[in-house]
Amino acid sequence: MLPAYCSQAQADQVIVQGVSHTEAKIVGLDQGRLQFRIADGRTLSAWVDEVGLMLVDRGGVFDDFNQAEQFLHGGDPLKAIARYERTLRLTQEFWPDLIACRLAAAHDLAGQIDRAAYYLVRMIQGEFAGVGLAARLYPRNIPEKRDARVARAVDILADESRKAGDDDRRSLMDILRYEILAKTDPTAAKPLARGVAEQIVPAPARTEHVYEVVLQAMKEINASSTGGLNLAVLDRAIRDCPENSMPEFLILKGQILQQGAQTREQKIHAAWAFMRVPIHWPDHELAPQALLDAGRTVYEFDKEKAKVLLAECSNHPKATPELRKQAEYQTDAVP
């Protein structure tokens, strides 16, 4: 049952991150950000995924839209989907892009990865949505096993990526296709890893989740026997990724440098990559791992420094019992 104010509203209502704006008017969508004018005449904007609810006082086709919003907001995506799709066929201007965004979220919530992928592509290609919003609405409910929906999603993303050519908007399609396959068919995902690792992610799409998948692809390459990861590619990821993603990339860089280190200078270079984590993010959960790796790296040429780093690892409040055990074992090996 929809609340009475849906039919009685005299203006649009927009709820953004729990704040309700009544007497508002939705006026546009600009690269994924909803534009709406509030009662005092100011125009505000918010990413569509930050908008919990939109109720539109336009009548007609928007009655379905308002019902869809209520159902999605209430956690009933299947009922929302049917109403959004009816609205999608009858709206113009920026509304089809806006509704496609809602449909991507609804299908993801419903566990329909093929339709979520389809609407992700529509967002990426949309005049008013774009890659920034697509990255924020990136599907999260990916199945654990390959099924018909997974197969369709992979085919949709492969076909649209092929059509996109060198357009940088294809990166999110390739990254999602890799993630789906990595979870459902790891053997099929392996040939895609290098392409994903070397993607230049468009600036608006540089979210933590996107870089989680890029990191996964880089680790896949580093663990394979098909040739190592280009450090220039890794350095670009470190430069471009969100700050919260950097520690994992730095640890991977340290591991790669450590694997190939022969000289004292090369080992120092590897240790420095590890040390950037506890220096810049001392409270990060990966700081003790980085300290352990740095201690092991300098062990061969500076045992006193190794002892200090291993002790810091053991005493770090985020150190797990397993890390403490490893640090103590390495410390006992120091003469």
C-alpha cells in the first residue's frame, strides 16, 4: 500500500542520504548526478545512488515511476522492475537514463546479473548517466556458479565491449566480465586478466570496488607463468586508485620487487614499497603484513633493522595471531 502523499503531492519529493526535500522539482541528470531545485530556489545535485527515493508530481506515466520508487525503496525489486520498464518506454529527455540507473540497481538487488549487466551498459553509453554512475552502481550480487543468466551477462558485456572498440568506456564492461567469470568460471577468466590489469580506468569510474577487481587481475598475472606484471602498469594503478585502495597495490609492488631482487639496492627498493603502508596508513589492517614483509626483505643485509620491523609487526594492534606467529618465527631466526 503506497502512502497517501504519493497521490496528494503538489511537487516532487527527493530523499538524499536520509534528508527529505519536499516542494522540489527534478530538472535534469548530468553525468550521473540528479539535478533538482528545492523550495528556496537553489538547485542541488546528488549521485543517483545517493537518492533513496524520488516521487514525481507529473501524473500519467509517472504514477508507475512513483510506485516503482516505493517498491525499490521498500526492498521489493521485482515489483519495481515491472513498473520502471513500463515507464522507460514512455519517457523522454534524461528520464530513460535515470530509469535505466534504477533498473540496474533493481536487477542487481533481485540477483538478475544478466539484466543488471544490460542496464550497466545502458548507463555507460547514456548521454546523461555515464561511467561515473555506472561504477557506483556496479553489480554486487554476482552468482557463485555459472548459469544461464551468467552466460547471458558475459555475452552482453563481450558484445558491447567489442562494439566500443578503443573507447575508454569499455573498461567497466571488461572489468565486470572478468569479475563475473573469476567468480563463476576461473579458467575462462584467466585469459582476460592481463587486459583488465592494463585497463586505463576513466577518472569518474575510479572506485574502490573497480580497483579491487583490477588488483585481483594483477595478482592473477603475478601468480601465473605467462610473464610478469609490468611495473609501469602497477605504478599507474597506484597513482590513479582511491587512497583506500593504495595499501594493497603497494604490497603487491613490494612482493614483485622482492621476487626479482638480487642486489642490496633492489631489496631496499622492495622494502620501501612495503614500508609506505605503515608510514602513510599506520592504523590500516594491512600495516602489520607490510611490516612483516619489509622485515623479511631486509633480513639478509640488516638484521637489526629486521628485528625492529618484526617487533613492530608483532606489537601492531591489527596484527592477527597468524601474523604474530610468523613475525616471531622470523625473529627467532635472526642470530
